[in-house]
Amino acid sequence: MNLIIDKEWLLKNLNEQNVRIVDCTFSLADPQKGRQEYENNHIPGACYFDLNVDLSGEVAEHGGRHPMPDLDAFIHKLELAGIDENTTVISYDQGEGAFAARFWWLLQYLGHEKVFVLNGGFKGWREGNYPVTSEVPTFNKTTFQPAINHDLLASMAEVKAVADGQNSNIVLIDSREERRFLGLEEPIDKKAGRIPGAINRPWFEGLNAGYYKPSEIQKQRFSEINPEKEIIVYCGSGVTAAPNFLALKEAGFEKVKLYLGSFSDWISYQENKIE
């Protein structure tokens, strides 16, 4: 697979009309900070998509802390950014990887095949002394024709089948750090622990200083998983699981799904078991 673009390629194609750059900079600790940083400095030609406003829906009783956005509203924002199904789209964040991967996954879910993540993010771009700007671009509105790929989204029923021991053909991967996976601490959600039957592969182990590790290393990370099996990735709210989704694809795994509500959705149902 080739889902990751390096900054050298982007620099060469910066002024191509059919290339659109999306800045997904965000701070979970300070939700306003991402937009402020974008307005201060970004890659020339980049538009901004906010995790809470654009890449997530309204939080409700169920659905997790970052539920699926309203797809009509999301598609409208893509159209205003001049993005249609034929546009080559490059997403980036500050180098954490998770926010850019969340945007990447959403476009994949809409059936967009020409979407990539910038390796190293904005931090890597700055390290290369590449151009930045504070100018906010405008675009001609397009029409985006979605082709929803339902195979990328896991239902809670599928996750329940693993948790209840009813389906051994699905591998459930918890993407959070080990201490949260083990239930030793839980800084965000109301309950600690994990979904029964899950294995732990922390998402950040697939990156090195904001750069995705090579596909051979990603294969080693998931080497004990049978590639014929279906894989479901989750995290706390469906954001940091996205880099693991991308890493699995880079490693050559075909049957990968995201449980978008993740652990924060799982624990919103009192009957769901926690390990």
C-alpha cells in the first residue's frame, strides 16, 4: 500500500490544481488551539478541518466522545474546500498522526481513494524549512459524490461477538497505551479496563517522531495476526485507533475495520462487559 506521502513529493506538487491539502491540527487539551495555530502558520494552500467541529458529530448518550460526523455536513465542507472524488487530498497535523489519520479514514469511508497522510506532519515540514503562510485560501465549490464503504466501519454487534467469545475469526485491537488497556489508570473515560478479548497494540508504536515506521516494521508489529482474519481496531474515542488502521493497511492487511465509538461508546451501555 502507499497511503503516506513524504514532504518532498508535496513540495513538488504544492501548486497542482488537483491537489488539496487539509490541516487537521488539534489539541485535545485546548480545542481552540488547532485553529489558532492554523491561522498563524500552515502549508500554503491548506484548508482547515477541526476534529470536534468537522470530523466528529454531537456527543450524545451513545456513540462515544468523537462520534461519526453528520456526513451531509462533512461532505458540504469538502465541497466548499474544492474537494471532489477525483481530487488528490493530503491531510496533516502537527506530527502526532492521529488527527490527520482520522480525516484520512473518513474520506476512505466515503469511498475516496486518492487520500494520503503527510509523513512527519507540519513538524516535519518545518524541519525541512519548507514554505509556510498565514493566508487562508478560498476555493471554487465542487460536487462530491460519496460511495460509502461500509466494510471499514465495525458495528457494536461485531465487537460484542468478540467480547462474548462467539467469533474467533475477528481480532480486536485496543490502540490505547498499555496502562489504560490493563485498567491501571483511566484519565478520560468514566470506567477503566478494556473490551473483553482485545489485544493491545498502542497506536504510537507505529510512529517515530511523527513519521510512520516502514511497512516491514508494521508487519512485525502485527506479525502474530493471521492476515485472513478480520481485524477491528478501537481506542478511547475512535481517533488514535486511526493510525493503527492506516498502519495495518500499510502492512498489507485487507480486512480492517474501525469501531468508531470505541471504548467510550462501549461503556455507555451498562450491559457491556469490561475486562
